[in-house]
Amino acid sequence: MKIHLHGTCSVCHLARFGGPRNEYGNAVNTLLTLRDREDPVRQREVGRRMKDVLANPLLRHSPTFGELFQQGRFPASSLANQEPPLPEVPAKFSKSITAEQARELVKKMEAESRFGILQLSNMYEISPDVAAEIAKFRGDTLILGIKSLSPGVAVALAKSQAANVWLHSVTSVAPEAAEAIVRLRGHLFLTGLVELESAPLAEKLATRPGALSFPYLRTISPQIATALAKNERSLTLAGLTDAPPEVQAKLAETIGALSLPNLESIEVGSLEKKLAAGVVILPKLKQLSPELAKQFTEVKGAGSFFGGVYLSLAAITPEVAASFAESPNRINLILVGSGPISDEVFTVLLKTRSGVSLQDIETLTEEQIRIIGASPGSLTATPGVLTVPNTRFPSLKTLDSPILAERVGPAGFPGVTSISPEAAAALGSLPDAEYKRRDGTVEVRPSGDLNFPSLEELSPETARLLLKKRWLSISFPSLQDVSLETVRLMARQTFRLNLGIPALPSEFADAFAETPTDTNQGGGYIMFPNVTDLSPEAARILVKSLNRGVEDLGHTRISKSPKLYFGGDFGFSTSGFPRLSPELTVELARYEGILAIQGLGELPDESAAALASFPGPYLILSGPGVEKLSPSAAESLEKVPGVLQIQLRELDSVPLAQRFARQISWTLSNLETVSKEAAPALSRYKQFFNVRALTVLDSPEMARRFAEGTTSGTGVTLPALATLSPKAAEILTSGSKSLYLGLTVLDSPEVARALAKSRQGVKLPRLRAATPEVIAILQDAMSIETPPLEALYILSERTLD
């Protein structure tokens, strides 16, 4: 089952409940909670930790998540479907370590971080004496890649002084080892378990904070089900295909959300109501009654952007289909399976109010195409204007039916890689939109979004047919080989174009001279998300062809040129220039419209100097190359006449800080650190001070700006904050605003006392560790809200080195 949703989090996790959709999401969940979603530093660290974790510990030669990424394989297939299988990699050999080396490693890690992570994922076996030394590590999480847990190692690890212990590749635990490891003081994570027979161990695992998930656990007893059901967040058991009635009854009592994505049958009882309480993912269910289908139509949020009901196409009978079709509620119905699907069921499904997505249907019969053509009304949201379809066929690769093209439209076929001339002609013949002016005259405008995200080939003949009409937008982000004639047609027939070609030759560059100007939307846009091969000559021609001048309205100046994007789509960069050469930059810097260069790998000082004279209204820069600027580059960019938007993480330039203080806030949202020299200048910013990614606050001026100036909302929200100085804490609490701080470690009594003085209250929802003295202060503080103090990790009374 492929889940087509926007947003990186939703690819791996269920919205609202936080449970994992796949193995990668399951591993990420171990180190990243919902409260960490606004902490970019923690997110990057967790991403780095994943690269050495085995993607499937059951496989003899499993790749790591890092190896999957290197092969271009994103490990985001659903827990309900393991196709295609994971590739095998060369055999891995365990790294060895002596007890003395382990002792020195623990000392080194503790010296580097007050509450850090010790990871040994490439160590597949250890001796009890090595385990005893590793167990002395005091910190956030101990991660071990051992594949088996002997009683001796279990006894040693049970004495671990880490807050969390994650043994990601252990698939089973013998009774003697289970009896020992449950004595562990901290939280225990065993995400690779295939079997679980110890009820005390199950109870221990269920106490973990956040979502509980076991992708490989194949069978459980009623006692184990009872223990696991106590997790308060959510429980996902992707390995269960069959569960006896007594197990299902216990699972129905799960406190949090419950997901059983591979369950093949449901016994009549309370389990069906539990599964219908949230996102329904049952794509392996073999039978489904009309009564249960009706319950699924009433699932809260099933029609929302992230909600849905995922079922097996094989379980849909005419009666079940009728239950969905007759429901007045809007739901996202996603049916998994390649069929076949009967004409009767197909006809009824087309009548559902919100439509249906037939995920794995690769071809349709002539009769089914006829049924679509004869169905009452339109299968698209608006006849003649192709927007959101009521029926989707994500796995259909070839669009060769004029009826399908006209009635369903491009948005219904996100997986199409080729289009026949006949289907293209049908799309190209759709009507334009008509708008009545106040004087009664009619204006004909472009209509429809021609969006085929997977299209890989488009012949000139097909393009001519497809582009007979004007489109609101044209998007072919996967199209890499296209003729000059086709590019000219695209440019002529829309003012919003997204084209995935990797190179823009000089002879193609002037094709955009005929691109119409969108007077209603600030000039439209041209996007090249994958272009990395652009010569200075091609850039010069492109800029000349798109420069349309600037209109002076007195109170403001508006560029008539379309927005020009390289490397991504509206802030979500997919790829970009590895290096922006000075010669190329000189040409791009002559552009008079909005210019976005995203995913940039390197910005040389000479290139930054060339951008200083950029005349357009907005210059947008993002990517690793601009997360931290050299003093010279910062000095140059400060001179840009228009609005400067940079996804900076570190700001240490006073001139640049002064510049940001005079413009809008979009550049501030990614800032993680601001130097003490730059902080006073940035603090003069007069609008909403949205610096939510800030990790260090040690500037009195910035603290005062938060406390006394305009912020978004009625309080000060710093969800990623990791370090707070006593002086800054005093200033924050002296104001009239409530505080929401992302501190995970609090070992400063001075900071704790300052926070305790707040009159409006302080929330520390992510606090995980504190010293005894700080905990004593928190116990007496009426205005500070924290997780249960008894759950905090107790740090030793010492200062950082």
C-alpha cells in the first residue's frame, strides 16, 4: 500500500496519534516524540542515528536505513505491505570492544554531553563484562545493535544508568534474560521483537513514553495483549495477521489508539469499535460486513487531509460498497489490492460522496471505462476545471483513454508515466473558464491544473494535443527529456510552469519569452526543481526573456516578471545547485522578479557579492550553503535592495542582523543561534518576533525583546530551546507573558529560581533531566508546569565542563 500524502511527517507517521506507518517511522519514534517536532537540532540528530540501524533485523543480511538512502530507496513503504522486498547487502561483521575501551568510551561521551546518546549499533554481540561497563553510561539513551540478549548481558544491562535503553536488533528474549532486564530503571525499547512471551517484560515495554509499536511481533497471548494495551499513546502491531477472539477482546481495551494494519479478520465484538475510533488501516481484511463498513463511514476525521479508511479491495462486496455510497459523510476511502473488481462493485463505488482511491489497480477494462463515462455528474470537483477528482487510480501507468482523461482528469492519475495521443487530445479539448464582468461581458480565462507528477515521456505530437488549451498551471516535475518545441508550447500555454528537466541549454532558455504574465497573481511562476546544469549564457538568455519590467504604484513597486524558482517548490527543496558559481550568479542577479535559489550546496563569497545588486522584490536562498554565512557573504547580502529571505541557522553578522530587523519575519523562523554581537541589532525588530527554532538564549537584549515586544500569541514560545542563561531567564519572567520553553535538561539552580518567579506561568513539557537541587525548586514552584517530577532523570550535582 502506497500512501500519497504531502508532508514529511505524514509519510512515516499517523496524524494526530503519532503511531508509525512504516519501519523507519517506528525507529524514529524511539528517539523522537511529538513534543520534539519543532526542535530541528533533535530531528537532525535522530536522522543521523538512523543510518546505522538495521531496517529489518529479521533478515540475515539486512541493510541499514543509511544504506537504503544511499541506494535511493526511501524506506517508507507501509507497515501493511513489504513490497518490494528489501535488498540484501554484504554480510556485516560485529565490531568488538574490550571492557577497558568501553570504560574510556563512556567517559568520553559523558564529557561531551551532559545528557547525550551513546550508540553502538554496529556491535552485534557483547560480553557481560563489556555490557557492565557500557551500563555505567549516564545520559539520555543507550543504543545497542546486539542481536541476542543472553542472561549475563541482560543482568549487566539491567543496571544501566541511562534514561533509555534501545536494543533495536534483538528479536527474542529468553525467560531468564527477560526476568533480568525488566529490573532496568529506565525505559526499555525492543522494537525488533518477533516473539514476546514474558508478561512482566511486556508491561515494562508498555511503560515507554510515546507510541508503542512492534512491526515484527507475530503472535501474542491474552496476557501479553493486556500488558501492551496499557500504553497511553498508541499501540501498533503490524506483525499480527491473525488474533484469536480472546486476544482481540484484550486489544480492544487499549488505552490509546490501536492499529493492526495486517489483521486479516475481526471477530464480532468491541475490537471493531476500537479500530473505528481513528484512522482505519485494515488493508489485509479478508471479509467486511455492511454493518462494519457503516461504522467506518462514521470515523471522526476520516474525510480530513490526513484521515482515511484503508481497506482491502477484495473485501468490498456490492453490499459493502453500498454502505459507503449511501453514507452522507465525507471519507477518504482507499482500497488496496490489484483486483479484479466486479463491474457491479465498481459502479457503486463511483457513487460515494467523497470518491475512492483504487491504490493498486493498474488497468481498467473497457466496461469499467464505459461505466465511468456513463456515471451521472462529473468525477472531478468542477466540470471542465480539473482539480480534485472523486476517483483516483495511483498505480495506473499509462493513460490511453479519452473518457478517463476527460472524466477523471490528471489529478486522478499521480502514477501515470505516459499519455496516449487520444487521451492528450481529450484533455486539450476541455473548455476554458468563463468569468462575467460587472458590465456583463464575458472573459475567457485558462482553466484546470495539468499536473502529472510521474510523467516521464512526452512526445512532440502528444504535447501539441495536450497543450491546445491554456492551463492555470502545468506541472511535470519528473519529465527530464523534452523537445524545444514542447518547452515553447508549455511556456506559451500557462503562467505557472513546473518542469523537472535537469539541464537548461541555451537554445531552450529563450522559449520562455512567450510566457504570459499573470496579472492576478503577481506574474505567475517558472520552476526548475531539478536543474543543476545551467550555463551563464543560458541564464543570461533566460533572464532577458522573463524580465518584464516593474510597475510603480506609488506606495509600492510590483514586478511584472514571473517568480523564478531553482531547486524546489515553494520552500520544499528537492535538489539544487551544488555550487553557485560567480559567473552564473552575475547573470541571475540581473533578474527583475522574485528569485528563489533553493537547496544550494555552496555560496562562494564572490557569488554573494554579485547578488548584492539584485534588483528584484524578493531574493530567497535556502540550503546547506546558506545556513551559515561567511562575514564577507553576509556583508554582501546585507546590501540587497529588496526583501532578503535566507534560511539561516546561525546569525553572527551585525550588519545582516540590522538588515533583518528592518524587514518581514520569514528569515527569522529557522534561526537556531544568534551571536551576542548580533543579538542587540536583531532585537530591534518591530513585527512578530517569530524565532521558534532558537536553541540558545543568552542575550539579555533578545530576552527583553521576547518579554516586552510583539510576539506571535500572548506568550513567549521557544519549543527548541536547549540553553537558557540565568540573566535571560530573569528578564523573561519579569514580563507579563507566559512562557513555553523546550528545555530538556535543567541543571542550573539559578535558572530554575528565576523561572519560579514567573507570574504568568512557565511550561516545560519536554523536560527530561534535572539535578536534585533543581527538582527541589520545581517541587515548590507553583507557576512551573513539567512532566511528573518522579519521571525525570536525576543528574549529578556538577557543572558542565
